Amino acid sequence: MNLPYEKAVESFVRAYIPEKPNIKSMSDAVDAFVKKQNNKYILIIFENESDKVMLECKDCFYNYRNKSRTLVLCFIRNEEISLVGNAVSMGYRSIAEFIKEFPNYDKYDAIRLHALTGGMMGVAKELDQNASYEDNLQKLLEPDSAFSTYLPTLFNKCFRTPESYYPILKSIADGHHRLSEIAKDISFPNNKCLKYLEALIKNGFVVSERNERNTQSTYYLKNTYYIAWCKYIYTQTMLQVLVKDSLARFVKDSIDEYLTIPDFHKACLRFMENANKRYNIEYRFSEFTKIRKAIPIKLRNGKTIVIDYCIDTNEISYNLIFPHSLEMRYERGEVEEIYRALERIDRRYYAHTVIFSFNRFSDWCTHKSAHNDWFHIVSAERLKY
């Protein structure tokens, strides 16, 4: 809303109950609105706002939701997806949902659109499943599109001087993840850069991580849409306005390396987190957790196998293998090479091995997974988180 209280109430009344212009409180306005509907089915959608007016409005509708089955509240957020009572919280859409939403697309193109939008509802709303991938890409890259304007709109709501924070996002998007690297890249003093990073973390744009071997935090953008905006909008304004086809080519040439594959890897981790929550196992950021990343293992035939994550908790252990190219396909030979690599680091026989793939697995892999409790395969269609 971002309006003074009186103006917000006046706006609500004028839009939904103009026959009662003397109402002065949000509570009375919501009461009159619900009574006017006379038990009709109502869906109320809230964006993720937290000002005084919005909070009071939510509370009023919450009270009626508990009394009526005809009222459903829908909250649009960039993170959690949850269902509580008949209140629905909508977060980013998953890779599996994008594949299902674009049935006529090449699967890779659907996954690319997910990476570009980060699955965020406010950005993905302009996509047309009946248009081609190229047409949707051109639409996203328009100067007045949701893709171009959504992040600046969020920043204007969160910060008084949004432009001061853009260089930090751009630096992280370019691969600088330590405080000293970011500060040096944008020529900020470390203490000033840290203050800005803390504000970005508080508002949900950046996340910090710290592993057990390193006391220094590393910083990452929370959603691939923020990376896409920094790479394709923030520094490409001239191309966007003057040479649209050139910008589209630039996106096509770089999207897989910068966005599609990293976005897929994040979806794999979300899958693991949600799978473990069903069994009350929290493996990330736990004091009982040991995580090793990107372990290269050279086989006798000269080939190198990378185990992306080795995770040990006090309850269970995992080996996670992610695809590093869209064309990667897993058949018997590839899986047996992974087993040989795991034997070399003594992790084959006691840890769960989970292999993720953009593509479907061979019949041998499917049969092996069905008859082995310690071997699991996950294709893109199953990444519903």
C-alpha cells in the first residue's frame, strides 16, 4: 500500500464499498466489505508487505477467515510455500511447475525461463505458454517489463537510496562472495560494505554462509532472478533500448553457464532440504553437520568425477551429484564410474547417493534405484520445490 493510514482506508472504501464513504478505520472497512459479499466465495491476495495498514488489513481478514469457509487468503512471497488452514502462501514456482506449464517447450527452454525469472510470481506473470521461447525472452527484456522493473520496485520499498545497493548485487552476481572481494570490487570501505550487506540480508536479497573450516562468511544472491537482472538489465541499458536483438543473443549465449545450471543446483538442494524435513532431519547449517563441497576424484582411466556434496549428519550421510551440462545423461557406465569414485573415498557403502539430472535416466538406473535403498535418482520433473 505505502499510503498514510487515512488515505489507505479511503482508497479501500472508494474501490470496494463506495456506498459507505464515512468509514474511517480499516477494521470497519473490511467488516463492511465482507458483509457486502453475502457469503460469496472470496479470494484475497496480499503481496509481502509489512506496513501498519497492511498488517491491520491482514488481521481483519484473518478474523473473518476463521469464521467463513468462503474466504481464502493468498499471500505472495518470494520464499516459503505453505498451507495453513485455508490461508495459502504462494512462493516461487518450481522447475517442475515450469516444465508442466510449458508442455510444448523443449524442456531446457522451460528450465531457462525458470532461471531467468527465479520462479518469482511477480516476474513470471508476463510469460505466455502459447508464445515461443524467443518471444517470451524478448518480452522479458523489454524496458517496461516486470523482469526489468520488479527488482527496482522492491528496492524502492526497502531502501531510501536503492542505487547505493546495486553495485553490491552486481559484484556478487559477478562471482565475488567474500566481504573483502566485494568491497575491493566496488571500492567501498569494508565496514560500509558490511553495513549494506547486512541490510540486503535483512530484506531477503542476500544470504550469508559460513562453513566449519572457515570463519569468514560468504555472500550469495538469494534468487537467480537477481543475478539475471544484474547481468542483463543493470549493465546493459543501452543494448536493451537500442539493440534488443543483440541483448537477446547475449542472454542466449550466457544463460546456461551463469543461470540455468546454478539455478538447477539450487533446486536440487531445496529438494534435499524438503525431503529431509519429512523425516525431521535438518542437515544444513546444523552444528552436527559436516559438509564438503566439490570433491574431484580422478579415476584410473584419466576421467575426473566430481562429488558435489558429501554431507554427514548425526543421523544420515549423503553423496550428492549434480549435472554440470544440460546434455549430461546417466546410464549404467556413468553410474558405475561414480561408484568407483565413491569407493576411492570410502563413501559407497554407508552413505545415500543421490544423482540429479536434467534428463530422464536409463532403464538400468531406474531399476537399480527401485531395488537399492541407498541409491536415488531425481530428474528435473521431480524438482517440485
